[in-house]
Amino acid sequence: MDREAGARRTSRVQRQPDHRQLKALCGPNPWIEYHQEMSSTARRLPPARAVSGRSPLRAAGAAPEALRKPARAKSGPSGPPTGKLDPPSPRPRRDLAPARIADLLARLAVAQPNAECALHHRNAWELLVATILSAQCTDKRVNLVTPALFRTFPTPAAMAQASLPELEELVRTTGFFRAKSKSIQGAGKVIHEQFGGEVPRTLAELITVPGAARKTANVVLGVAYGLAEGVVVDTHVQRLSRRLGLTRHGEPKKIERDLMRIIPRERWIAFSHELILHGRSICVARKPRCAACPLETTCWAPDKTWRSH
Ligand code: SF4
């Protein structure tokens, strides 16, 4: 048995072409030439101990070219130096394939059929205020605070006239209450004085309102006016977009840009609501419930808790 295995091994070894055959087939191999030159130089050397403190090759007067290692080809970690840079290979990303995106959107729509904005509001102004208050706070908490706030200051003009201590008291439990009070009072002032009391309908105008950055503007335009100017990127959209391989970025602006490229515009508004709801109910931050997730077959997240593929 052992002899047979030995014979097999030997025949395998014998089948390997030697350096001369390879050279005849493929031309000179710079790595082999380099090592051969090094070996022949080393053979001419005095014993290593006799030239302490210096490289034996250098001490033997080896040419500088012989001492220098050939430059490694940039195209790969190993392989002979070619002297040329290979062009970068454009590899299509399978996670962004249109068929996969379409499948994902369809599954998401089925999984979260009632997805809508969770902030209670009756008009664009109330939605704007609620969205400003929702920063670093849960929608549930904001919904507890806004009824009293809107009863006391129902319009932008009334909010503009509100005293800061009174506002702070009303929104205290949403966190960052001083900054938020200033923002909603400032928003009331700007909307009352510059936009005639109407929340503007363009992104460019909305982002001039105090407290309203791009995310808030996208929420107001999408939910209150049905205008798809961008994709809302909150903490859930941020996390799920990365898990689902829709973006590799961590910055909301770059994530939104990536999503706007791959999601059809008519799905921008619904997509963010669905993803937010999915992030709250199934794809939670710490321990996603992958076994119950309808997107599982199209998800390659490394932190999945269960996988079918
Ligand atoms: S399979 Fe898991 S990680 Fe992927 S989207 Fe579903 S819950 Fe999230």
C-alpha cells in the first residue's frame, strides 16, 4: 500500500516539468533567474562568519542589481514581475444586480405592507416639528409630547412667539431639549416670516429652515407632500442598507446617494418606511431575527443569526 502511494507520489513529481522545460515553453522566469544568480554568488562567498557585520553578498562584491529584489508586479501578490500594471478588473457586484434589487423591493413591500411614518401629525408643519424632535429620540416618545405642544402652539406664527423656557418644558423628555426648542422656535419664525406660514415644498428651501437638515426635509416632502426628492436615511435605513449590501458607506449622505442610484424613484418614499419598519420589527440591531425574515434568501449579511444559504 505504502509502496503504491510512494510510486503515485513519484510519478506525480516526475510529471512536473523542470525549470529547463518551463524556460523553453514560457521563456525566462525572472524569479528563477534571480534566485539562480543569488545562489551562484553565494557559492563564491567566504564562510558567513568570516565577514561579520556585513551582508555576505555585499562583502563578496555582488553587483547592486544582484542584491536588489525584482519589483513585484502590482497586479497580484505573487507571480513573476511583468513590469506592467494590469488594468483594474471591473467586477460586477452581485448584491447590486437589478434582479436582486427588484426581488428585495418586492419582498420588502410584501413583508411590510402597512409601512408609514410613525410620527403623529395633521399637516406639514406638525410633521416638521415632530421630525425635528425625533432626533436621538424614539417616535413613541415624540408622539407623547406633541399633542400638548401643538395644542399650545398650533401654527408657525404661534411657535415663533413662544418663550424658550415654556418650549423647553414641553419637549424636555425628548432629549437635547434646549437645542430642539431653539430649532422649533426658529423654524416657526422662518416659516412665518419667509414662507408665509406654509412649509416650503422644495428641498432647497426646506433645508434653510432651522433644525431641518436633509433627512428632515426628505421626511416632510415625502410624507406630507408625496414628493420624492431623496431617500430618508435614518439609523435603521443606515444599518439595513449596509447589511443588505446596498451600500458600503457609513455616512448618511453617501448612503442616500447609493440608494438613489439603485432604487427606482417611485419607490423612494415607501422604501424608507418599509426599511425602517423592518429594522424595528425583524432586522433589529443586536440580534436580527433572520429565521423569520422574508429577505433572508437575498441577504448575505455577515452577522446573520440564521442562514439558509
Ligand atoms: S436576513 Fe437577517 S440580517 Fe438579513 S435582512 Fe433579514 S433579519 Fe436582517
